[in-house]
Amino acid sequence: MAVDDKTDSVTVRKRVTRFKQSLPSFGHADQNNLAGLLLILPNFVVFSLFLLGPVLFALFLSTQNWNVFTSSGEWAWTTLFGVRLPIQNYVEVLTPWPWENNWASLRSPSYNLWWFALRNTIAYVVVVVPTQIIGAFLLALALDMRIRGKKPLRAAYFMPVMLTSAASGVIWRWLLANKGVVNEFLRPFGLANAWANDPGTALGSLMLIGLWGGIGFNMIFYLAGLQSIPEELYEAARIDGATGWQRIKEVTWPNLRNTHFFVIVLSIIGTFQVFGIALVFAKGGPYHATTTTVVLIYKTAFENSSYGKGAAMAFMLFAIVFVFSYYQYQLNQQNEVSY
């Protein structure tokens, strides 16, 4: 019996050894790759469920005449250059083209609200982005100097960033009301105005709110960029007799190119997507004076229940922002500075 038990034990060990040899072998590198995949798996699942999935579904919606009550839709077919494509929502949003009505679509919302909202958005971007960048840069220069109380000043300038866009819109709607603080101050000079209710000043007021909230945000990045510039460059410029302005022009500004790129791209994306302050401050009015593209997307999809057109507008806005961002990226690659 003892001999039989010993023989059975040897047989079992041989079978286990052959089974282990038949399994695929994982080297140290393979084990690291497997561990890495397992670590990113939760993030990938969350990304797919809550970001990639909704984006793909929105792309599908943009090709549909979607019925929210039945959660179903039909393909929005149209013929373009002799080819039948499901892009009817895109065509309806874009037509009539501005040049077909002597560019009246850019002057009045009664022709095509998409082009009028895009005009408002581009005007907002063109004014706010350069002003934010220049203001943030100058503010960062001032707060990077050896001055007393600069830490409280940094916190004070950054304070508007901590407010939500809805809160900012409510505050400024109160400040710029007919009997608000600003008008009470301007009334003795005869400059009081219904800032939020006047089509001629509503968009400018919205730009002011954007500047108030954006300069402090960009200031933080410029402060970080200023502190990363080697002090030796300033010392060399001083030895060469460079003045303060020349040091800013020849040393500071060129060596902040990477920061410029980051701030410009973030500012472009943020200003093209302006929504909360426009909706809360003036609800897109008066007479669509503050209707931006995202406000129009929101009203088209959620107030008019036209989800297909709203999704089409969203992807067209994405394309516009992508073109601007990619152009800035290429420009930054050509002028990149390293030291």
C-alpha cells in the first residue's frame, strides 16, 4: 500500500508539472503590462460609460429626427451633391447661408439664429480672449514682484474663479440692474443704463463678466510660468544693460510661449462654450443679443425638444473649437522655446 501511495503521489506531481508547463508563461514585463491594464480598467469603464458613450450617442442623435416621448427616431436623410446622406439636421441649421441674404443673418436673428448666435460667440471670443491674456499677464507680472501683501492680493484676484457661472450671473445682474449699484453710481453723471435689457449693451456686459471671472484664472498659470524662467536669463540681460521693458519683451514674453499656448487654448475653449453667465444674466436676450451657440444648443434641445438639431449644433461647435485649438498648437510647435 505504501508503495502504491508513493507511486500515485509521483504521478500526481508529474501531471501537475505538465499542466503548469502547458499554461502560457508570463514574463516580468507581461505581468507589469497586465497590472497596468487592470489599474486603468476602472477609469476606462467610467470614461466609456459617461464620456465616450454619450458623445457617440449624440453623434447618432445628430443624424436622427428624434422623438423624446418614444425614445426613438428616424434617419434625417437629405441629398447633397447627388448623394443621399443623413445630415438633414446639419443642413437645416446652416441654411439659409449668410451670403444668400446679403449677410443679414449676422445682423438679425430673424433669418437664421445659428449664424447670429455664432456671430455673438465669435465677438465674445475676439474681445475676451486677448483682453484676458494681456490682463492676466500684466497682473501676474505685478504680483510676481516683491510687494507687500501680494498673497492676499493673489487670493482676491482669484476669488471670482471660485464662484459658479450661475452665481456670477446673479451677482452681475443685480449690480447692473436699473436700480443696481453701478447705475446708482453712474446716474449723477447721466450714464445710467439698462445694461442687461439693452440689446446694444447686453453683449458688452456679458464680456465684462467674462473678463472679471477669467483674468484671475489665467493669472495663476502666468505666475507659475514666470517662476519657471531661469534667473540667469534676467541676470544676463541686466549685464547687457537691458531696461525693465526690454527684459519683459526679450526674456519674459518669449520664454512664456508654452504658457501662452496653454492659456490661449483654454481661453478659446472656455469662451466658445460660454453658457452659464449668458443664461442666468440675460437668458440669451434681449432679442437674442446674448444668445451664444451653447445657449442656442440648450434651448434647441431642451426647450424645443429638437435633440437632433441640438446635437448637430454641438458637433459643429466642436469642429470650430478644434480648428482654432489645432491652429494654435501648430503655431506653438513652430515657435517652441526650450532651455
